[in-house]
Amino acid sequence: MSHALPSSGRRVAVAVALLLALAAASPAQAGPDTLKRSVGNIVFAPIDMVLSPFIAANTIYTNLRNVDDSIGVRCAYVPMGFAWNTGVQAFGAVTREITGLLEFLPGVGLFFLKADMEPLLAPVERGNALMSVDNDIFPVKIGIDYTTVPF
């Protein structure tokens, strides 16, 4: 009777061993930051796309409260502004996805080095978001307002 693991069990065991070895790497290295940012962009960009009408409406509401325009201008701004802002938010999410994909391979390469690269998309780093959770493992930023990002 053989006690060897089946082929799939060996693969799982090797994968777990690799993950544990990678997790034991020094947390002082800057290398994982690019990979974390890349994966965050890839994972959260579709959520930004789904939330784009909500973010656009929120931006319009904020702008209407902070701008002293006539009632006619405010009424004309809402439908056109909503269409425009929704498009900007949606394409901002597409750009976030693309930059996440572009940063993935360099992120894997820099994972083991004491190196990092500047973000390709600044709004993700500096933009206002509906939900932003900073933590040591994986930063979460969802619902970024791409129209009010400080450049």
C-alpha cells in the first residue's frame, strides 16, 4: 500500500509550500508594492466600472452644491454632466485595468528585488474613493472618482 500523495495532492502541496516560502520573504522589501498595486487594479477596476454611474451622480451632486450657478445652468448640467461623467468614470476604470495588466509582469519581476516602480496611473494612488482601506497586506481602493483627482 503506497502512502504517496496523488498527482493533484502533490501539486497542491508544492503550491502551498511555495506560497509559504514567498510569504516568509522579508517584509522590508519594496518589491511587492508594484505587484500589489497591479493586482489591486486588475481586481477592483471592474467594480469601478459598475460603480461609474453612481460615482458620476455623486460628483454632479457635489458640484451642484459647491457651484453658484443659475437654476437654468444647473438643470442643463445634470443630464449632460451625468452622461459625460459616467463615460469618464467608465473609461477611467478601463484605464485602471490596463495599467494593472501592464504593471503585472514588472511586479512579478520586482517581487524578489529591493526595487519598485512609480505607479502608471496616479488617480488610483491619490484619488478620492468610496471605500479606501489601507493595510499592510493588500490596499483596497474601490469607487475612485477619476474627475476630481489632484494631479
